[in-house]
Amino acid sequence: MRRLSIAVAFILAALFVPAALAQPAADDTGRRIVLVGARWCAPCQLELRTLPALEAASAPDQLELAWVDRPPSLPDVPDRRARILPLSAARALAEAHGGEGRGLPFAILIARSGRVCAIWRGPLRPADVPSFRQRCDNRQSPSATD
């Protein structure tokens, strides 16, 4: 049964991750910061509370929410920049980059080329965004922060 689950995860990743990574960005840099979380995850909910500040800190990069259980409910804000990924794409990204058990939350920084250039383990705070971006700017391979 475990082999079947792993096989299904790889098939889903092959189907949905390339499409999720290839989505065009609506910004100048072409980079995307993807916050991976879940509604049942307390640190993820705390991260959502800082969404306006994260949107400001991540500009001009596109900020995306990839919730693995169901999309987060966000209040309607006229200037909302963050976009919510479809559930299938969110799960595929989590499977491909979170590892087994995928401790939530984590963030993925995707370069204009579609290459994952950094992974941030734990809640991403607005003050963390510059150092997270620096990993992509330096073309370092993805790594954990803690």
C-alpha cells in the first residue's frame, strides 16, 4: 500500500508540478514566493495573519498560497496581491518539495525560469523575505533554514 501511495505521489507531481511551476508571474521579477500550509496548522494560520505585511515585503515578486487541505478563506481586500493555487497544484508542490511528513509551514522561492531556488522551513515572516530572496539571487541550491 505504501508503494502505491508513493507511486501516486510521483505521478501527481509529474502531472501538476510542471504546470504549477510554469505559471506566468504578474510582476517584474518573474519570481514567485509560494507559502505552503494547511488550515489545521496553527503556525500556518499565524503566517496568514501577516499576509498584508508579507504581500508588501514580497513585492514585486508574486505571492501565492498553496494550502494542502483546502484553500484558505481570506477577507476581500481590493489590493490583494496573493493568489491561491488550486488544491491539486498545492498538494503536488508540497509532495515534491516538502519531503515526507512535510513539516508545515514552509515556503518555496521559484525563479523566473521555473527552477526552485530556495526553500524556507517554518513560517516566513516579512523580515525574512530579503534573506530568502538572497538565496535565489546567489543561485544557491534549496536548503532548510533551521
